Amino acid sequence: MSDQLLTPVEVQAAGEAIAMLKAGLNQVLLDQGPVVDRVATAIMARGHVLLEGLPGLGKTELCKGLARLMSLPFKRIQFTPDLLPGDITGTYVIDGETKTFTFRPGPLFASIVLADEINRSSPKTQSALLEAMQERSVTVLGTTHSLPSPFFVLATQNPIELEGTYPLPEAQLDRFMFRVLVPPVGARTMATILTQRVRGQPPELKPVTDGPGLATLFALVDRVHLPHPVAEYIGRLVEATHPTTAAAPERVRRFVRYGASPRAALSLAASCRAWALSKGKPNVGFDEVKELASAVFNHRLVLSYEAALEKVSGEALVEELLASVPEVARA
């Protein structure tokens, strides 16, 4: 990571590029600005996203539109109980001419992969994503194959239809930078869709960037300054998610079994850099941390049975963390 500070020209150019990406996504997903902001921020921070919401809200179209806007190869995987790891990673097949085994890549070999209804596949297949999401590679029969660069997984799951599903394990949830809740649309938005879109199809999108353009944006995001006091604040927030620490608020000690990992701190720092740059700032402030903390932490807190009984959500506990942990450590 370069220590060279961003110039005003670089900040403006990056902000305009990110704004164009968001504008395109807002054409696909109407009146869902917060969702678009989170997805675009995660992409700029090179993170994966878990989209949670009811069917028919446009999650798939959002992912397809994202690939179109960035001129990146896109693959969609429909997760089902009979899906096998080799179905997504690829496998070796016999070449009819040479009579040798050759590797046939699976749908993971795309820059943007939509894992649709990810919680409908078995844990064995879900685990095949772990290496891909963390290492950007897959290993088949002892041979490691690199995935395209950049590589993003956007997964969807239905929060209420739980019959025949396999909840994602904590280790896999931790690989997602954000868990983004996609709310239902209002009557006015529905009327717009019905009157302006034939059969609900989103408008055609023109690319706003490509692979080299994204590489430039990623390099600029890495150069956004993270001041030491802000980094300490992120560290104290993560520490306070653990119920066994003195910094944990009373309700965290009561309702949380396990807190966030160091990966959560890295995700929060990276996403805050991208979020700050999209706002035209060359450095991260406390505000960016507070605005993104819930998206980073809400799926990483392992809640107790008591929390389920009393209907205490991870989002509510994150808000209490933000209220109880000061920006600057008390002497």
C-alpha cells in the first residue's frame, strides 16, 4: 500500500467513477439507495456481499447489472441440495483425443459470481466456496487453479423460507465483507416498475468502466489515509463485540456468544476507505466507521438462544456498541 496521499484531482476522478457505477445500479434497483451504496462500496473494497431479502426484489438483476457496468464476466449458480462441489469449482474430464485428464473450469471461474440461494446447498458444497472467497483460487485433486482477477461472490438468501436450507457456518459468513438487507419496495416504486418496465425488465446498461479502470480505482482506494485514532477506534469496536472483555456493553455480554474476528476489522477498514473516497474524502473519519459498522458486524456476531427468544438482532447490538464505545480511548 502506497504512503502517497491522494491529490484532489485523483479524489474527484475516483468519486465521479464510483458515482457513475452507483447511478447505473440505481437504474436497476429503484429507490434502494442504501443497498446500492453498500454493494458499490464492497466492490471498491474488493469484498464479497451477502444479499438477504425476499424473492423478487431484484437481487439477481442487481448482480447482472453490476457485471455489465464493469464489463466483467458473470456467472450465476443456482444452489440446490443436490449441487456438488465439483459442479461449481470444475473437475477433471478425459480428453477424447489425447486420452488424458484435463481440467474443465466450473462457473466459479468468472469475475462476478452470483451464488443464488446459497443456503439451499449442503455444507460440503458451501465449503467449496471458502478457498475461492479467501484465496481467489480453487484446489481440485491437489492442483490449485487461480480464479480471474478481480473476483467477487455475491450471494443471496431468503431470510424467512428456512425449510430445506442449511444455515451458513460462521467461518463462511466471516468471508463476506457485508451482509446487506434488501427491503421490500413501496407502492410508488412498484407503480414506476409497472408503468415504465415491460415485464419488469430493467433498462439496458452501458459499461462505465472495465478491468484496467477498476484496477486504477482499487489502487486509489488503497491510498485513502486511515488515521491512527480511527484505526484504534475500529480495534476497540471489534474488541467490544466479545462478551468476555471488559469493554463489552452489558447487553453484548448477555446476548452474544462470540464476537467479531480480526477479519472484521480488516473489512471495516477497507470498506471505510472505499466509502470515504466515494464521498470525495482522501481520508477515513469516525463517521465512515459508524455508518458501515452494522453491515460489517451484523452477520459476524454469534448470538445466544436468549437473544433469539427476546428477538434481539445483531443490528440492534451494533448500535449499542457504537453508543457505548467512545471515539477516543479514555485515559
